[in-house]
Amino acid sequence: MRIPYDDMKAEFRRVLISRGFKEEEAEDAASIFAENSLCGVYSHGLNRFPRVVDYLDKGLIKPENKAECIASFMAFERWDGHRGFGPLNAKRAMDRACELADKFGIGIVALGNNNHWMRGGTYGWQAADKGYIGICWSNTTPNMPAWGGKDNKIGNNPFIIAVPRSNGQHIVVDTALSQFSYGKIEEYKLSGRELPVYGGYDSEWNLSKDPAEIEKTRRVLPIGYWKGSGLSIALDAVATVLSNGHSVAEIGTFPEEVGLTQIMIAIAPGKMNTEELTDSIVSSIADSINSSEPIKEGGNVSYPGQRLWNTRQENLENGIPVVDEVWEKVRAF
């Protein structure tokens, strides 16, 4: 089944208003969730929405709580998210980072005590759509073993870099530090597919491509093995120092994945370049990647963000594919 973008957004908006959101906030939040599915990131769009509703109903997310600046120094601000609605707090924080970048050339907002921001790439694209380079990341609950360890001590902390082009076809890296995010593992499980490469461990500590088995053990594989493990630890440390928020270890003591720490960085290339120069540089890099000789006959090589852009255009035209039972669950709220 495929659902038009506007219909999906309207359902999300209806449910959020019924959970205490004001109309404007419900519109913004619904747009974020619907846009995630529109771009093919179903794991952080429709498929994640019922879990968010559950958190709202349990009082773990309080839509009336807004992030606020609690300290500032020139281009750097520290914010407290007050455990409000993660995507809206993150959007406001990136908007503020862009405002600071417009003034100083760079802006940094360290957002502590926030809730899950859903798809981190949302905020990279947000910055790039405004003409800024966006860099952002979040920590998580401990959900991945440090390299060489058995128990989960580090987070699959998502890390995003977005480089703008004026036509909207930005270069965007949006990656969890696990080979697959838990949302992506859930997406493969729901569709009955095996992972294309090893994504974690089974109960016997064998590498596995079975999403259900990995979801059961909660032992995912870091990207680059020890390299991904080290990067996860470093990102957690930087985020916690800048925000004075909660580290991965501290978040692990909470009953649910709440109180996360996120960093939003915006850089204004327009302070040094014309828009035309930035476009020329980014397009030449993208074109070089596209000109690669593919391994498979008839294949193609894409730059980061290109497939997402193409999926977005296809889903705008044909509707967003949905898992029927998840869509019906949302409609029943």
C-alpha cells in the first residue's frame, strides 16, 4: 500500500493534537515524521511513530516542555531540552545554530536533556536547505558493545554531515555508528528480509544477518569495528562536555531512552564563497563520484544523499509505501 504524503502528515498531526500538541507544533512535528518516510527512512517515520505515541501516553515525553538557552558565549550556546519533544527541540536548536552562523560564520548549540530526535539527517538537511554546512550528532542509550567487550557500554550515536547545493541535492552523510541502526534492523525484520551484510551477533556470539536475532540479543556491530567503537566514545565525550548533559552511561541508568545529548553545528560558506562557487565545488565532487565505473554491469555509484533524494521524488509522485498493520495502528489512535 502507498499513502500520499499529505494524508500521512494529516494523520500524524491529528494524533499529536489529541496528545496535547498545539496546532503549529503538531504541524511541524507531523512534517518531520512524514518527511522521514517520504525520504525512505521508514524506520524513523511511520514505523517509529507508534512508539513515540506510547512514550507520550506514558508521560515520558512532555510536549509542553520547550528547549531553552541556559548559557552562551559568542557563537556557542548551551541548551536544556527539559525532556520535551525531541524532534521539535532539535529543529529549534539547529535553527539557532544557523542564526549564530549567520552572525559569526559558525554556530554551535549543545542541547542536553532532550529526547530522541528521530532521524538525525533531518537537521543536516534543514541546515543545508538554508545554505549552511550542517554537522550534528546525538548520543543514545548503551546499545552496542565497545570493541572487545560483550556487554553494551556505548551508543550507536548517529553522526551527520550535510554540504549544501542551491538545487537542494545536497551531499549528506547520515550514519549511525552501528552497521545498522536499530530502526533499520526493525525495518528489515518487519519486511521479512535478511540484512545484506553482517549487522550484529546472535546468542552464540556469531556474526549474524538475521534482524530478529540481532534485535533479540541487542548486540549490534560497530561500523569499522574498533574505529566505529572509538568514534562513538569520542562523540559521546564531546557532546557531554559541551552540553553538561547526560552521557551514554548515565542514559543507561534511566528506565527508557530519554534525556539524550545532541550537538548542532552550522557553518556559513557564504561568508567566504559565493553561492555559485560553493555549488561548483560540491557539484564537481558529486559528478566525479557519479562517473565511477560500477562493479556490477548496469549499476551506478551515488554520492551520499543522492538515493534519498531520488526516493523522495519517487514517493512524492507515487505515494509512500507503508507496512499495512503499522498504518492501521496509527489510524486507530
